[in-house]
Amino acid sequence: MHVTRFYTTRDGGSAFDEFDFPVSSEFTDAWGNKLRFSDTFACQEVCVYMAPEGVYQSWHNAPTRQFCVMMRGIWEVGTTDGETRRWRAGEVFMPDTVEGRGHTSRVVEGPVEMFFLPLPDDLYATIVKLIGMTK
């Protein structure tokens, strides 16, 4: 599963990177279809987030490291290096700007609806180790 992450840089700014979340276990269902899935992980306090068109949020930090799964609308995030990225329904991103200056957010096409899935510390540590990304 392809994930875009935005994270705090060493100088306190923010930037984007990307990784593929491991979905490596495979099985064949009763109809002969080959399906893949990840290892399971605990996730507490999942919530649905909704924002109307036109919402803009100036520089702020993510409340926690989390997967955000877009369900509807178009969401845009900006980082301190001047880059912006957008996500649509079915796409996943990972806010990791829990310190530093943070990022900006805005609804490009609304309303936006997404799931927030906070990452447990052990899963985050596994992602960092498996992918070799910068904390």
C-alpha cells in the first residue's frame, strides 16, 4: 500500500517522502483469488474527520502519528520547503509532523471525509526500521 508521509526535518521544518507499507502475507480464497494483507496492529481512538470546502489551516502540528484514509473530497497539505501534495478518495497519507513548524492543510474540493487511524508506537518503530526512513 503506497503511503505519502510528511515529517519534521532536522531544522524543524517539514517535507514529504513516500513508502510502501508492507502488505506481504498472501492467501488464496475459496474462489481461487490470490489476496494479500498486512500483519494486524492495534489501533485505538479511530475517528472520522469531516471538513467543508474552503477550510484552511495555517501552520500546525499533527496531534499524533497516524494513517489518514481519504473517503471523499480533495485534501491538500503544504510543507515548509514550499511543496504541496493532494489526496483523493481511496488514498492514504501519514502525518508525522508532531513537532517543529508543522504543515498547512486545506480542503480543495469538499466536503472532505477521512478516517484518522493513530499509529501505535510499536508499529511506527517497525515502519521506521523496515523502510529505513528518517524519524
